Amino acid sequence: QVQLVESGGGLVQPGGSLRLSCTPSTTISSATNMGWYRQRPGEERLWVTTIMKSGTTYANAVKGRFTVSVDTAENTMYLEMNSLKVEDTALYYCNMYIGTTWVWGLGTQVTVSS
């Protein structure tokens, strides 16, 4: 079973930055689509960003503030989050399409608070 491991979450003040990491147990080159979702308590899991062969897209709420990237040498996908807002507080999940199934990480908590 392929696994994804997220890291980099934590507590940050409004306006601050964090970088999340997602490392699969296989080579990241085996993945096709990949991206990030987030979920607040009592709410549905919402799409944040996706990397596809055709390009990269972002949810309107994070456009201009978040940047997703892949470093094949580190076998890791990153989510650089800048100008963080209180409403960005959520459990962040990475996901990748590997083989014929979507694989999800267990999540990393991001809390934006003064």
C-alpha cells in the first residue's frame, strides 16, 4: 500500500508563512495528478490546489498566496503558504493519483492565530 506523509504544519500568526511537505513511499514520478485539500472541523474537505500534466490550478481562496511545487530530487511535493489568514486554519491533506487509485495522507494541522 502506497502511503503519503505530510509535515510542516504548526501555529503561525496572521500574515505569516508555512511550507507543508508531502512525501510518498514510492517515487513521486509514479504519480499523475497530485495536490492538496483542507478541512475545518464540522465542514467538508475542500480542494486547495492540483498539479496536472496540463498545468496547475488553485482555489480562489488561496490564489496569489499559496504555491504548490514538486522537487523530484527530494521526492516531495510542497505547499508554500504566504500571507496566511485566520480562515486558512484547517487540517491539510495531500493526495496523489498512483496507479489506479487516489492516495491520501493523514493530514497536518495548520493554525493561524494571534
